Amino acid sequence: MKKQVTTIGFAALIAVTSVLAGLAQTGRPGGTRGYASDQFEGFDALEEDARILQKTKSFWFSVDAETPAAQLQIAEKNEALGRDRAARKAYEALIREWPTAPEAAQAQYALAQLRERQQKFEKAFDEYQYLITHYAGHCPYQEVLDRQFRIANFLLHNNTSMFGWSLSGMDAIRERFEQIVR
């Protein structure tokens, strides 16, 4: 009888130990095993689906032409005349009205370059990211990545106001570099 109690006690001890060891290895509720990056800071953004949504039609960006090609010409003409705001709105209207047209990729690239020329670097970076996300096969991919890297580098090294305070946090800049790598 004593031998049976000892055997049952030993079996219960082994069962409890194996269950606890299994829970200790996973470290996550639900018992699923995670990735090595789950143990370190800075990988939270990877878990979120940061896919950029496609731009939708808007009252603020109305088209001035019947075709995407004609709308692109209007935007390019406005840009050549130095009317940057009108050019930006014309590019945006084309992208939003005809998102699948070949001219939409050209308009998105021109819009990103316009933002970069205006020294609105955060917006330019985001426009380049939109270009890569939605028109990857219709743009100079390597050049766009190079421009994004230069913008992120500029933001990293020129991130102060006239009082020496940081304008945007390092997390935002780090996320931009992560977007380039992805």
C-alpha cells in the first residue's frame, strides 16, 4: 500500500513539474511559443498591421479633366508654373479618382518629389511609402528607397528646433528606418 501511494505521489509530482515547465517555456498566455523578439523592447510596431490604406475620393481633391492623362498634364503644368498647392491637389485628385491608372503611379511619385522639394520631409517620406506600398511595380523602387533613406537620415541628424529641443521623438525616426528595411 505504501509503495502505491509513493508511486502515485511521484507520478503526480512529475505531471505537475512537466506542466509548469511547459508554461515556463512559452511565457505567453494560451501556451503558444513566441519569437525571440518578443523578449526585447522595440518590436511592438512589428505586431501591428501598419499597411497604408489606399487613398479614397474626397471633396477636397476634385478632378479637372476627363482622363488620368489629361489630369496628369494639368498637375505637371501647375507644378511648372510654380503653383505647388494646385499641383499637389491635382496629383492627389488623380490618385484618388483613378488609383489603378498607370498615371496614378507617376502622380504619386511626382507628389512625393514635390513634398520633398517643399522640405516637408515627413510628408514626403509618407508619400514615398505610399508609392512603394501601392505602386511598387510601377516606380523606380531603388531610387525611392534611397530617397526615403536620405530623408530618414536628414530627420535623424537635423531633429532640433532653434532652442535645441527635439522636434519629433526618436521612436518616429526609428519607425521610418524600419519601414525602409521592410
